[in-house]
Amino acid sequence: MATATATEAPIELRITRTLDAPRDRVFAAWTDPAQLARWWGPKSFTLPAMEADIRPGGQWRACIRSPEGEDHWMGGTWQEIDPVERLVFSFAWESPDALLTLITVTLKPEGDKTRLTFHQTPFRDALSRDSHMGGWTSCLERLDDHLASLS
């Protein structure tokens, strides 16, 4: 008698956007802690703490603060850094039931602009993924604003 098992594909988040900045400037915004502090986190949140040892195997840790004053800590490890093209790092909230996810950021030149593809996986459920989608979309809007302020 044959048995079959079904496997479900992991729940993933993918965001693609074109940024009005050259790829090297976008890469620097992701890898310079001083720049990260200007845009990391959803709109209306602040970043009171950011530690980032940006090299393969280096750790990162950050705190975003909501408008209500609630702190949300997160961290991970830089897995891969391919200058100006690709960043891979783990991400987890600092909570007992946190799920470790992997984030890949790919940067492709499009003339004097950059096509950014953000990918994060896995998620426990679509609700968690959708919550991250809202946060990361807002964060990437802040990145866009930050890059515009540099020109």
C-alpha cells in the first residue's frame, strides 16, 4: 500500500519597488548603521537602538518604538553580503515564541534607479505575513524618503 504526504509551501512575503536612487546609494542605506537609523521601522515609529555588525556572521539588534511608547526588539545574523547586489540576514522578534525568518534583499540597477526585491520567509500564517507586509512596506517608504533627502 502506498502512502502520500502533502507538503505545504512556506508562507512568504515578497515586496518589489523601484527606488529613485542608484544601486550603490541604496546598498549603503542598508549597510551603514547611521543611515539605517534614519529609516528602519514603520512610519511614525522611532529607532532608539540599533547595533549592527554588518559582515557575514555579524549580529544585529534593533528596537523600534511605537507612537504609544511601546518598544519592539528584534535581531538576527547577517548571512550574506554581496556588495551592491544582495543582502541576506535572519530576523526574529525578541519574544519566547518568535519564529526565525530569513530576509533577502536584492538590488538591480534600472538606469539611475534601483529595483529592490524584498523577500522574507517562513511565516506561521498569512496574518503574520500580512502584518510584516504592512510594516516593511511602510519601512521601505521611509527608505525612499531617506534616499530622496540625500540627493
